[in-house]
Amino acid sequence: MEAFFTLHRDLPREGPGVPEDVAWAVDIAGTPADAMICDVACGPGDDVKALLAACPEGFVLGCDKTEHFIDAACTRHKGEARARFEVADMARLQGPFDLIWCAGAIYFLGVGPALRSWRRSLKKGGAIAFSAPCYFTPDPSDAAIAFWEGEGDIPSKPALATQIAMAGFKLLAARPLSDDAWAAYHDPMAARIAALAPDAEADAELAKSLDDGRREISQWQTAKAETGYLLCVVKPL
């Protein structure tokens, strides 16, 4: 994991996303302007500014189990009175929250288990917005399947909707993350790979991590019409 974090440590975000995703989800959820929000697995805190902009009287608690991501988020948002960050387990949220936001990390728990666990951390009328790996076609190609190699079973859109319903939630709306959202993640990664390339000549583990990053970027360009992250906004039934 050390080589992985060497690559990822200075990236602005740990997965695809743009501020427009946050604004869309907050609008769909009907989240109040003074919302209490939890940014689950917040990484270095790239979505916090957009969450605060979407809820101009709100407060964001960012949590992540990786300490150096929390350090980066604290530095990034130093002096922001409407945000706080802590090292915490995403499976043990407190609350209550008007909105739980989770960009690209819900698969660590699984959609169903995460929703059932987080339900008790929601205020009445609260919502959860999350992005999760998904196939956009019922018959994904080998290239699309290869993109998620090692990430477990990836659902289709209907299968993801079924997981949401079985967890006792209503799917309010869903949309795939855009090319711009992926560029916001992959472009800085590509620059970081180029900067680290000389160091990788004498470090086999780092060289492998950089190759994995290059492969991810290339594979997504090939498979993006068939797969990606689906941003979902859900509320308890």
C-alpha cells in the first residue's frame, strides 16, 4: 500500500467527480440550506467546498479512515468554520445528518450494508447520495469487465436499483458521472505518474503502482460507454 499512497497522496481527489455532481444531488435530495452533512470517505476533501456552496448555511463533517487524507483535508480547508474532519470508520457513523455524501467509496461496505447502516444516522427526511461502480449495459464487453478487475461483483443499473430497494430505500434519481468528472481524477493522476516516473526506475513496487494507474486511465477510455460510476440519490422508504 505504500507505493499506492505515494501515487495518491498528493492528488486533489480520490475518485471522479465535479462540483456539478454535488449541486445536482443536493437539489434532487431537497437538502436544506442549513443542512448537517457527512462526507463519508472524504479523502483530501475535494467535495467539501461544493457541499458548503450547495448548502450555504450548512456544516460538513468529513471522515476518512486514512489519517494523511484527513491531514490534507484539514490543511486544505484551514480556517473554514463550517467544516470539520476526523479519522473515522465509515461503518460507524454518528449523526444525525440531513445528507450523507459518499463519492466512490460505498463499495467498500457494499451498497445494501452501507445503506442499512447509515439509515440510523439520518435525520427524518434525510437522504444519501453516493456514486458506485456500475455497468451501463446488460452485456458488458471484456474491456468493461477488465476495468473493474479485482473490485468484486459490479452490478448493472437494474441490479443496483434492486440493491437499493432491498435495503429499504427509494431511488430518487441516478445519473452516470461525466467525462469531466473522470478527467478531474485522471488528469492529476497522469501528471503525478509522470512526476514519479524517475523514482520508479529503482523501486519495483512504485513502478507497479504507476503502471496500474496508467492502465486504469487507458482502460476507462476504452470502456467508458459501458461502465463507470452511477451517482444515486436515495431516501428511506
